[in-house]
Amino acid sequence: MNRPRPRLVLAALRGGAGKTTLSVALAVAFRKHGFPVVPFKKGPDYIDAAWLAQAADGFCYNLDTFLIGREQVLVSFSLRAPERGLSLIEGNRGLYDGMNQEGEHSTAELAKLLHAPVILVVDCEKATRTAAAMVLGCQRFDPMVDIRGVILNRIATNRQAALAKKAVEEHCRIPVFGIV
């Protein structure tokens, strides 16, 4: 990777938190606004990859250090990441969930390998300030993971949105980029 190539990892606290829905929506939005996006999927998931490919009107590539190793992930990414546009990388499971207690092959490890910032999708069903505690825990768990912002998902009311947003931005010192 000789030149910086814009990249972004969408991760969550667990599977089923809304990463795929938001990744597909972002790919469509970028494309519709004339900003090329190349999607990548962490993990051996062909369904999410198919949706991402369709949303980007192109191909989706796999980045899985367990299946192809760290060096091959770097080679694959550098060959396919656009110089102009965005590499949108959808993580899998929870940010720090990997093959073992050390989190080997996790989305967090992939983000560090690719020097990619992370946007954390937080499922806020029936939660407000607790969203900030969850994000703060992720920030402190491994400070080398570059968590840049949050998308609050499963927000039911304007009041809940306001409370969760204020708590995350004040306690975690990162922006809330979206509320769904």
C-alpha cells in the first residue's frame, strides 16, 4: 500500500447489531453520490458479501486472516482498495471476538492490520446512557483500535436518541455519526 487509500471498518459489539444493514446502506449512499466504494467482508460469509456487492454495483472481497493469513489479506486489500473512493469493510461478530481469548482473527485485529478507523454500530434497544459505557469499554479494551465514531441503532424515540447521543459524545469524546 504505497498511497493512502481511504478505508473504514464497520464493527459492532455483537452479531445481529445491524452491521450488514448499515454497510449496505452506506455502500448505496456513497455510490448514489458518485463516490466509488469497494466493499470487503471480514469472515467467510457469502450472503453479506453478495448484498454488499450488489449495493456497490461491483464485487465484494473477503478479508479473513484465518482463511488466507495476514500477509495475503494485505496483498488482497492493496490490490483491490481504490485509490479514489472508499474501502468499506464490514466486520463480523463483536469487534473483539476472535478464535481465542486473545481475539486472534477478530475484526479489531483486522482493523489494526489495515490501519483502518472503526465506526462502531451500537444496538441501543432499551438503552440510553449504557450505550456510552459500552463504547467506552471498547475504547479502553484495546487503545490501539482506532474507534472514530458511533452509529446508534434501534433507537425508538427522539428522547432516547438525544440521551444516548449526549452520553456517547460527552463520555467517549467521539461523534455519533448516525441514529437509526
